[in-house]
Amino acid sequence: EHAQCAVQLLEESWDPRGISGLVQALDKKPPALLAVACHNMATQLEHLNDFKGALKMYQQAAETAATSWGDTHVKAIHMQEGYRAAHARFYPPEPQPEITRKGSRKAHDNTNADDDEGEAG
């Protein structure tokens, strides 16, 4: 609840449609603190098992950090890595089935009915 409030307050203070002088002072960039607030909210949502909401907030944190600090800033990189890690946790790649030729065996399979055929002594 507090994390969400922090994000909302920061978003409202940055709203380009707002009449405050804050927007001009920030050169129309979102405040860097918004990236931190979004990241904190994402971790709270993840803890509550709201993975869709968490991933959205991790993404917003990464985008805001890149806009505020620049793509190469260490904090922006950290936020992007956090988003990618969360995506991998929430949507792990599915294992691919092993494709074998008909009649072939897997490396760990020590039995094959075809081994004894044609081996008359």
C-alpha cells in the first residue's frame, strides 16, 4: 500500500499536464526516484504473488531508470537486469522435448532390442 502510494505521488508530481513548475525543472523527464519506487512496488507485488503486476512494475522501473539516468548508468542497468530476472522467474522457458530417430536410443538407455539381432555366433 505504501509502495503504491509513493509511485502515485511521484507520477502525479511528474504529470506533464500538471501546472506545477516541477515538470519544467525536470526537463520533462520522470524523477529518478520514481524508478526506485516502481522497483520497490514490484518486489511487494511479487511477494504477494501478483506476478503480472510485479512484472509490469519491474518494466516501468527499468524504463524510468533508463529515461532518468540514461541507458548506460549502473542503476539503469541494474533495473533492466531486475526486469529480465523477474521475467525469467515468472515465465521460465519450457524444456524442449528430446528428438531422436526411430529405433535409436538415448545415451543413458542401456537396453535395445536390436542389439542381439544379427549377432549369431
